[in-house]
Amino acid sequence: EGKPWQDWQDKCVVWQAPLPGKYTYVISADVGEGIGSDRSVAEVIRLGTVESPEEQVAEFVSDSIDPIDFAGVIDAMGRFYSDDTNTPALCAVEVNNHGLATQRELSRHLGYENFYVWQVEDSADPTRRFTNRVGFYTNRSTRPALIQLFVKKVKAVDPNTLLPDFKINSPFLLEELRSFQTLGALYDAEAEEGSHDDCIMASAIGLYVCQTLQYETFESVADSRKRKEEERVRRAKQEAYFGAGREARNTEVTYKEQQGEDDESDDFDD
């Protein structure tokens, strides 16, 4: 009642069409049983850049789809958000419980190939953190990291650009946030009885994978934004001092003339 967007269930909702070559996309999924209780959710998240934050650009929500049939939805969404080399979006399916059936269908029947490779974050040698397993495993170790990062992204605003760290477009996700609570540690937060947190978990997995991809670059997006803002401030100060477009090395006037003083160096007595 009063929530017409509930009719979006079992439909893929797109807020921004893919822009291959300009952005990178991650598709993440939380898999339910498909019997009307918990939901199966697929989220497409656009990787953040210096100019743009992470953003939720597409979503599929269903409480009735079978885990194996759900693989077909993920496959279509991931291929829709392919990059400019026609490689589908990096896919991270939570493979706990029913998710393993979805992952298996994606890989062995549908031929999806671009999967998130599970990493051991506490590996003593960071170069050996990659395992030979694909998918995302939510457990006692990884859930706190998921929730902490998700909450930080939702709350944070970049102080330089005033952009949010994560732009939410889904009313399903916003509704879940209203009932996501805890009486103890933040990582113990979960949906209150009768509510859902599947969109939260799917989005949290996507944001985690996005951050992991950014770790592979020389500079994080936050650091790039900070550096760009510092450069803008430096240029503004320079223009205020010298005047816009005026540089000492390109002008024929002397230093004294730039300071508003008379330069008598070329005057000769007869």
C-alpha cells in the first residue's frame, strides 16, 4: 500500500544504461530459496572514479525465482553491462547455501566466465592471496568487513567534491535500511523480524568487490580526488597572484613592472 515500486519485483530495473569504455561495472548477488520468504537480489554497481562515486545502476529483486533460474537473470544483466572489449561485468555471487547452485549454472551451463576470485585477505604474502575458488563467501570473518564498508560508503560524503561515496537509487534498498538494526556491534546488524536485508547484502558484496578492484591500482579513488582538489586550489591561488592566464615566463615586462614599479633600467643619461 502506497509503494507502487513493489511491482518492480521480478523485473530488471535500470537507472543508467551501460557506458562501456567510460565505466567499469560489478554485478553482485544474494541468492534466496525462491519460495516467498527471503529474496534473490542482483545489483549492478558502477565502479567509482575521480568524477563520479560508486552508484547502483541496475537491480533485480524477486522472492519467487528459483536459484537456478536466477542464474539466467544474472547472466543477462552481466552481459548487458559488458565493457568495450565485450567482457561481461565482474560477477560476485554469494555462494553460501543456494548461491552455489546459481554459480554452478552460470559457469557450467551459461558459460559466464568473468567471476570474482576469492581472496584470503589475511595472507602473509599479499601476492598469494588469490585462491582457486570463485564467488563470495560470507562467514564470521567476512561479514563484519562487509557491513563496516557498506555503512561507511552509505554515510560518507567526499569532503572535496561533496559527492556521496555510494549513490543509492533503489527504493527496495532504502526501505531495507530503515529496518536494518543491531543492539550490539555494527557487524551484527540485520533486518528486524518480518523485514529483509537481501538488497543490503548484495550491495555490500558489490561495494567490497569494487574496493578490491581499486586496491589493484596505484592510487585509490579517494586519493585521486584529494590530489585533483589540491591541484585545483593551487592553480586558483596561482591565478589570483599572477592573474588568469598570465605567466612570468611568457611576458616581456620586467619583474618590477609586474610589481607596479617603474623600471628605469633602459634609461640612459646623455
